[in-house]
Amino acid sequence: MYLTREEEEIIQGEQGETLQQLMEILVGVGTVFGATKMIPVRSVQVSGASYKTIGKYGLEWLESLHARAVVPAVLNPIGMDRVRYASMSLTDEFITNQQAVIDAYARLGIQLECTCTPYYFSAPAYGEHIAWSESSAVCYSNSVCAARTNREGGPSALASALLGKTPYYGLHLIENRVPNMTICVHDAPKEPDSSWYGSLGYLVGKMVGAQIPYFAGIRPTRDQLKALGAAMAASGAVSLFHVHQITPESEIFHWDPHMFEQIPITNDEIQQVYRDSDQNHVDAIAIGCPHCSSDELLRIARDLEGKTVKKPLYIFASAYVLSRCPGEVAIITKAGGRVYADTCMVVSPEMEQYECIMVNSGKAHAYVPTMCYARSRIATLDECLAEACM
Ligand code: F3S
């Protein structure tokens, strides 16, 4: 792997131990994956921000680092709402440790925007090289924005934030962004909701693993593309997908769906995902995986206006999006919904108190059993809100 003179100096420790250690991480990753050189990145999203996921040793590592971010860098969701944490079911120990993680990232110059939807306040441009790490954000930035990122781990993303570079391999190269197969969706409903795309992604992710699917027969909106990609990234390891005549690279390259191996999938198979999910008593409802957009908050608020929530209803979004929707937040909270910023149903311990959680997200449906230790039922947004008010 070619290194510039400055990169050589960093790896020899001439700019301090922290940068040496971080350059070793990037060179190690680049060597394993056959990178030819380092390239500059325009932005970074760092995962490993919740104390629930990184624990004591992750925090100790962060506190041992001494450097500052040299490119715009944000965080993945943390384990609590920084303002409303007192209303969450968290231990004092967790709150103290989570605050220490936040402080450690702030000291490293990482912006305290903690979200899996950073593209709502700063969308990467077409062809831009970035180093993002949360799997749904990676999938969206690659597929919907046509930016270029591999699915970084927390340490390699942090290294990119502090060094401004990433190894040049994988999805940074245009030749690695070509689809492997066409998923031909038959009998798609006329106006499916986002949970239908989440269920489709839940199925397809299991089938394709880390390959690049190309979809024909669907016309998702941006929020639905978000749901589709997040689910495939969770049930499989998809980091890039294309949708015929919808996503930017499919528009530019004019791929013919028949060019690739054809894999049919029917609406009945997608409906089976709903039927197979847990049908027992629901204890709580969680919406916002990935974090809600302003359009999604508007839909929720319209539905809840004048109603009263009877079961715990959680809505998760970034602090940025919530700050732009004060009216919607007021309606949802007046109805009894719990709106939390910059945290989520999976990375916060909050949801571990429930036995069965209803979600409208294919990604949440994949993660709730393993990360929240609860059963999961996937349903449409309308069904989730109706359940909350029953
Ligand atoms: Fe985002 Fe948390 Fe879901 S990070 S994609 S809301 S699991």
C-alpha cells in the first residue's frame, strides 16, 4: 500500500502516539482489503457512541486518545436523550458512563450530533468519499446519495475523523458498485408503507448477505429507501443497493434488470414476514429505526392529534430533526408519546424492560430480539399507532 511521506511519518510516531495508533488501524484495514493508497474523506460518522455497546474498555480507549478531528465528524445514537434522560429507565451508573463517553468524543472534536440519519442535516454529495459506520447510514449514503463509503467499524471511522483519510478499496471504487443480481418484486401493493419495505429488506438481506442487489418492480420514496436499506444492512450486510430508475447510480448507468441473475420475490413472501413475527401481547411500541424524518413525524402527529396513548409509545429522531418539528413534537407528547432525541430503541437500555415490542422497521425487527432481549412484532405505522392507543 502506497503511503505519502507524511503518512509514513505518522506511522513512525513522529506526530504522537494517538495518530500513530490510528494510522496503524487504517493501514491494517487497507492492507487486509488490498487498498492501493489512502484518500481524503469529506465527512465521518462514528459508531460506538452508546455506553451499552462499547462498555468500560471502549470508554477507556477513547479517553486514552489525544488528537482532534480534522474533518466534519458526527456520532451514531447514544444510549440516552441528553436532555430528557431523567424520564428514561436508566441507572445512575449508566448515565454517568454515557456522559463520560460523550465528553470523550467532544474532547476529540467530534460534533455531538448523535444520529443514524446525519444526511438530514448534511447529505453527502454524489461521488463524495466519506467514512461512515452505522450500517443504515452507510446504506443510505451509498445508495440514495451515491456517496462512497465502506461500512467502517467504530475505531476505523474515528481514525478517519482524526486523520481525514480512509484506505482506497471496496465501495470507494466505481467498479465495485455494480449490482450482483436483480430482485424482481412481483405484486407490490399500490402504496405500501415503510414497514412493507422494511419487511422486503428483512427478507432480501438474509438472501444476499453482503452483495449488491438491484431492485425492479418497486418505486420507493426516500423514507422507504431508508427503511429498505436499513433492514438489508441488519438482516444481511448490504452496504449498497440500487433501485431501477430511482436511485442515482441506476439512473446514470441505465442498467437493464435482465443483465443480472434474476431472483423473484412476491408480495405474499413479504406478508409472511408480518405473519411470522410475534403475535402475543405487545408491551410497548417503538418507531424511529432509522431515526424519523420530519415527514414521518408529521404523519405520526396527524394520526395522534386529539388521541390518548395507552401503551408506552416511543418515537426516536435526531435532535436536529426534532428541533425543526416543534409542533409535531408537541402533539405527540400531548397524546402521551415519549419522544427522545439522539438515542434509539436498540442502543439504549430503555427498551430492555419490555417483553414484546411492536415496531414498523425491518431493521428493528432484526435487532430487538438480540439487542433488547425482547420479542418483536412488525406492523405498519398505522397499526403501531392504533396499538398504542388501544
Ligand atoms: Fe438507527 Fe438505532 Fe435503528 S442506530 S438504524 S435507530 S438501531
